[in-house]
Amino acid sequence: MCVSSDANCTTALAKTGAACTVNCCLSCGLGALGTKTCACDGTMYTACPCPRPATYLGKNPTTGDAATAPNCNETAGTTTVLLKNTACTTEWNQCIGTDSVAGSTPLGCVCMKDPATTMLKWYCGSTNKWFALAP
């Protein structure tokens, strides 16, 4: 785990092109399983990727493919906004939402165990390009 003294090293502010003084790393991704490392050139973050971690085992419930997912309407009958934090039945199933997004990365959900309760629930948010809509 890295620590940053930069006031802009927050989930809301650490983005490519944002002001910074030093490198930053934060938890990121669905269920906060990833690590986003933002490189700072001394004045702004030049890159802030959130790569898919090896511990993320999400899969397409139809094909078992880790790189794709069906539409959430097909998987759970609803959008990511309505799915978020609700109970699910099959661990690691993932889906892509039809919700509108400000950028180009779609919202998605994955069924994972809640660390506090060990119950399965949908974690929803940016897919961080960990998986894409199945063709």
C-alpha cells in the first residue's frame, strides 16, 4: 500500500490532468479490489490507470468469459442503479449497465461477498475496462 501526502490524492480528485505534487495510489474498481496509481509530473497527474487485479474473478454468467459480460437487464432484469448493494445468488457473475455515463467507460456490476457479512451482493460502478459488453 502506498501513501501520498498530496491533498488531491482522493477518489474524487485523482484523475489524469488534475493538479498534484507527488504520485498517488488509491483503492479502485468494483469492490475496491484494484489499485489506481496516478503518476505526477510535479504539476499534474499524467496517467491514473486502475488495472484489473488478479484477485478479481468476475465472469460472464453465460459463457464463463472474464473479459465480457451481458447487459444487466438480461442478467438481473434491471439497471446498475437499481442493482447496487442488492442481494445476488452467483458469486462473480458480472454485467454491464445501460445507464448513461459522463465518460466512455460503462457502468457494470459484479456479484461478490460483502466482507462485513459474507453475504453475496451486487457491487456496481465503473467497469474500469475490466470487462466489456459481450457481442
